[in-house]
Amino acid sequence: MDKIPILKMGEFLLVTIQVDLYDRLALALENDLINMVSKTEARGVLIDISAVSIVDSFMGRILGNIASMSKIMDAETVVVGMQPAVAITLVELGLTLTGVHTALDVEKGMELLRNKIGYLPKEEEDLYDDII
Amino acid sequence: MMTLSKETLTIQREPDVIYFRNKAKEYAVKIGMSMVGQTKLITAASELVRNMLRYANGGEAVLEIVIRNNIKGVRLTFADKGPGIKDVKQAMQDGFSTGRSLGLGLPGAKRLSNEFDIKSEVGKGTTVTIIRWKNGL
Ligand SMILES: Nc1ncnc2c1ncn2[C@@H]1O[C@H](COP(=O)(O)OP(=O)(O)O)[C@@H](O)[C@H]1O
Ligand SMILES: [Mg+2]
């Protein structure tokens, strides 16, 4: 596999990371996603990392970059399905995913995105954020 | 402390990072380390192996199962013959980086390990050793 598919779902982009990424693939994903957000004028990016068993500072930085670049183009980023062990490890590593929202699964992530972009102006709180 | 099994891998290219991570996980699973323990160990290993590639063009990574006071652990040693680190204390600080990255690799790896040791000499190289015990917090 040398490219991670990006799915367009209405105003959102969905990426499911199926394996632990090596660096070049992760960098390519960052590039592709940012280009797609710009091209499609997407309002949200969902990144499903439920199959990812490790997020180190390299991967963390990429997630942060995706979020901050998307934000500039008016799109919010939600990381969904982070394994509990990965979340605990991130805290101890000292990594804060600035600008990255988190949710339990894709469905909750979509809900969060809709709230963020003002479909249903309801709660502001993220659904999973206090674990990070 | 006694070594029960030992393996040495050469780290030269980017794919070696993932291969090494998988090996480290295998060792952790073999001694019955918890999921959180495994994840901490592998994350620390990923940071240290990456440093070796990035700052020293690679090196050797040693995997060991060790035992002390009847408790098993995984010891990982990362040894390179790179440029060494001028000021180790500074390199161990959160946010310090000469590579314009996050500067969390060394201090983070220390927090994620139960034991951590770093030796570095300018012009000679750097060796980092970490241990996670089976039941370590
Ligand atoms: N194996 C190594 N050889 C030489 N220098 C190193 C090595 N590992 C780390 N360093 C130095 O220590 C600094 C801090 O490393 P680290 O905490 O991993 O953060 P980062 O990799 O993001 O810079 C690096 O920027 C580099 O200058
Ligand atoms: Mg590093």
C-alpha cells in the first residue's frame, strides 16, 4: 500500500488508517489531505485511527499539522477511535494534539463536526477530550 | 540482572523502525506485559530508533529479555556512532530540538520507561538504554 484513500462524505473527508504508517506514507497523507480540503472546500476531516497501535511524536506532529492547516481553510479535524493505551501513552510522552478534536467513533465524530460547523448549535465540549 | 534472550538488529532505513517496533512488541508480549505497558515501550522505542536514524544515520538496536528479583522486563539498547550530543541535559528537556521537531523523543522516552540511561560523547556516538518491567507502572 503506498497511498491511503480519502473518502468524501458530503462536506466531510474521511480517512481510515488501517496499519501503522511508516514516515513517508504519513507525510504523503498529510499532503493529500491538505490538498483535498483545499480542493473540495470540505468543512471537516475525520481520521479513524482505531487500527493504529502507536502514535509517537512524529505521527502526533502530522495529526497536528493536518488540523492546523485544515483550520486555516475553515475545516475542523477530528481523530476518532484512539485506543485507550495510545491515549494514556500520549499523555506521558508529553504530546498535546493542539487543534485536534477527538471522538469515540466515526458516528460520534460526525456529530461533533456537525456541531462545530453549526448544523446543530448545541454543546461545545468534545466527547472524548478529557482523556487526552 | 540476568539476560534471558538477546537479539541485535541493524537500523539503517526507515522501514527498520516499524520492523523494530514489531520485534519489541513481540518481546513485551512474550513476558506478559500489559497492553498499556507494551504501548509505552513501543512508543519509546519508536522515538529512540527514529533519533538514531535521523541524527546518526542509523546504528544498532539490541532487544533483551532480562530478569531481576524474579521479575522479567524488556531492555532495549540503541547504540550509534553518530555525532554525539553536546549537552545531554539540554537534549533531555521537553521541547529542545535541533531537528525542528517537537523535542519530545528523549524526555518522552524517559517518562515512558521504568529505567532510562543515556551516554553520549561528541564525535563518538550515543547509547540509550531503556527497561520496562513486566508490571511496571
Ligand atoms: N542519537 C542521537 N545522536 C545525536 N543527537 C541526538 C540523538 N538523539 C537525539 N539527539 C539530539 O537531541 C535532540 C532532542 O531529541 P528528541 O528529544 O528526540 O527531540 P527531536 O528529535 O524532536 O529533536 C535532537 O534534536 C538532537 O539534537
Ligand atoms: Mg526525536
